[in-house]
Amino acid sequence: MNELRDYQNKAIDDIRFHFRRGKKRILLVAPTGSGKTVIACEMMSKTKEKYGFNLFVAHRRELIMQTSRKLAEFKMPHGVLMAQKSPNTMASTQVASIQTFNARIDREDFIKPIATLIILDEAHRSISNSFKKLIEQYPNAFIVGLTATPIRADGKGLGGIYDELVECGSIRSLTNEGYLVKNRIVAPSIPDLQKIRIVAGDYDKGQLNKRMNTPKLVGDIVSHWVKYGENRPTVVFASSIAHSKYISNIFNHNGIPSGHIDGVMDEIERERQLQRLKNDEIKVLCNCMVLTEGWDEPKVSCVILARPTKSYGMYLQMIGRSLRPYPNKVDTLIIDHSGAVYEHGFPEDVPKWTLKPTSKKEKELKIIEKVEKQPLTCTQCHFVYKPVKDDSSCPNCSHQPTKKEKLLLVKQGRLVELPKIKPNSHDKENFYAQLTFYAKQKGFKEGWASWTFKKKYGHFPHSKRVFPVATGKDVIKFIQYCNIRNAKSKNMRELNV
């Protein structure tokens, strides 16, 4: 039997408190990685002990099978109501696909499960017609909705479905207690999204794909992973299936094992790609709208955000894929190519959740608050951080920004760029000295070091009379970065998908 953590026990106690007060529909908000499925199984176990009946409902196969496996750990017999699964109608606990339930509910031969307690996974979806249809079938049942993000892109609240909201820890508190790992964010580039129209609360998919799926932006994703990614197991969130395939192709072409999954490929191939990541056969797994929900791989310690979104919920879901702890995993790295951290803020700075819809005035206040708490991007290491009072230095490299530096600021949705500070002569001389050492070591031609120097600083070295210095990690990463860009420009046409 799984032993619950203190915050999980408290969440269950809070839910029962509201049940005793006559509130029958409770929304449980718990961060990704906090153990929502464990909480659900514990509640269903207690219901079964009192001779009650359970119905767990989800909208995706992965979520259903994940819950089924967890119930098996709790030694709870159960049935699975889903296509291609044999039913077990005698079990007092049923795990159901919302699509299968609604498809069969009007059939004469369908035996509707009895339910004392209904648990709805990914409950931010429960305002949809499919979930409403199921809820209407059980007017007397106790209902618990599970979600990490109790918001919708259209601003509609969940108060029409639920009576009370219970919070189960936060990203900040669970990180401080060691149940989630810390996150570091680098933002080496931000796409121009000014002219992309908004449809149903988010960026238009067609326009977004055209903007993001370009040779330069895809090449930057790969080269920046080489520069910052530290060879970590990585998941990429792309803006379309074509975009995801393109990114995977460029990674593979540059000698970095990569795979791709999407929602239309067959289940066997999708599972094979997930196993390849799990077994370290690939370093990078690219996807479009598949791994945002119901997927756990704790060893993942890097997320590349290549899909801009207006949805705060989706932003947290994507980052949440890498927050679970794993042996020797100190933190997770977020490489933001989407501008998401400027759009939504740091993952741990979550708002006070509510069941009420978001009004226009509340949205305006949030925009003002977001501008006032705007993150800074270090011009030296691209680390994204929140400056503290009287100290705006970068906590990653200790660099102290000046007004002349290229700081990325967001004000009323527009990016403002200020001139970048010039590197000093000592830095340039040291960089060139390391290049000459590398060139001699590799047997490169005499002019290679000078041309590589020019790629970084825009001009040839003023003096070539330097003593070679052993090549450091940062210089090697820059050389790899240049090699990838060269390969990308030579092979882009044949790799285009």
C-alpha cells in the first residue's frame, strides 16, 4: 500500500470536510508531480471499504492505463471501460474513457456503472459537453475533479460545475520540501508573435506553424540545446506535427539521437518512442500536443518550449513534465524559445486559484502585475531570473547588468531591445587563444581560428600574437554551435518536411 505524504492526507481531509458540509462537487488543484493519482486511489480505496462504488473518468488512454496500474498497486480489483478492453462489470471500481462512456450510454445493452464517488481527471475539461453529459447521469454522486491548472483559455471559471476548491500544495512549497526539483530557465530567443491572430483564446495554429517552423528557428533550437542542454534527457514541445518532425530531423542530422511522437501515429509506435527515451536510446523526444497531460518520465531534466501559447494552463503542464525528482537529478532546465516565461512568469509564481471566471478587469490587473514583476534575461548566459531589491545581478553567472545592455523587457505585450554592452579586449584575446589551441590540436588551417573569432565578434582579431590556451567548455560549445549552423545551412532543403 502507498504511504501518503502529509499534504496528500490534508487534501483528502479537506475534501471530506466539504462533503460533510453538504458540498458534493469538489475541485482538487494539485501541481503536476504532486501525486493526484495516488490521492484518487486512496479516496476510492476508502469508498470501497464502506461498500461504496467508484467511477474514475479520463479523456485519454494514457491516463486511464496509468490509473489502472496505480489501482493494481493498491490491490483494488477494477474494470476498465474503454474500447478494445474486456469489461469487468462486477468490480465496484470502474476506470472509464469519457468517449467510450458517452458512446455507450444510450445503448440498451449498456450496464451503467454504479457510482458513489466519481473522480474526473484533468478536470479543467469538465465544463465541456462530454463531461457534462456524464455528470448529468449521476445527480446524487459525490464528485472530485483533479487538475493542476483550474483555468480555461477562454477565461471561463469552473464554478458552474464545482461547489468548492481545495488546494494540494504548490510548485513552490513542494519544491522547498523536496517533492519537486528546482527549475532553471534560459531564454536565448523570443519569436515575433505580434501579427498572429488569437482564436479561442490561443494563437492560430496555422499562422503559428508558419512562424515557428522555419530553418533558422529550428536550427537555433538545436544549437542552443548543444550550448545549454548539458546532454540532458529532453522533451520538445512543438507548434505542429510538421514542426516536431522537422526539429527531430535536425537533431538527428547533427548526431543527436532524437525521436518524434504525435496524436495520429499508432499506439505501438508511440509507445516505442517513449521507451527509447526511457532506455536512453535517444536524448531528445519531440512532440505536438501529446505529452502535455498524463505522461510521467522522471528522468527528463530538460524541456524545450518551441510552442508559444496564451494558455497559462498549458504552460504549466509543459514545464511540469520535468519537475519530478529522479536519482542524481538536481534541477530541470527550461530552454524557452517561445517567449512563455515573459508571457506567463515563473512556474512557481502561480496565482490564487478560484472557481470564478476571469473578468476583463482582472485580466488587465494581471497584465500590470506581470509587467511589474517582469523577468530579466542575462545577456552573458541567457539565464532568466527575477531581480531582487537592490540587486539585479544574475544568480547564475553573477553578471551585473547595465542600462546599455540588451535586456529583454515586456511592456504591454511588446518587446523592447536596448543596445548590448561591448565585450572587453581581455575576453576577446582569451577567446582567440583558446581557438588557436583547438585549431592546432585538430590540425585545422591557419585561418580557421580567425574566421571562428569573427563569427562571434563580427570582426577579425586585432592581434594574432597570442599564446594558445587550453580550450574551455564554453568555447567548445560555441564551436559545436557553429558546426551545427553550418550543417543546417548546407542541408536545409533536403531535410525540409
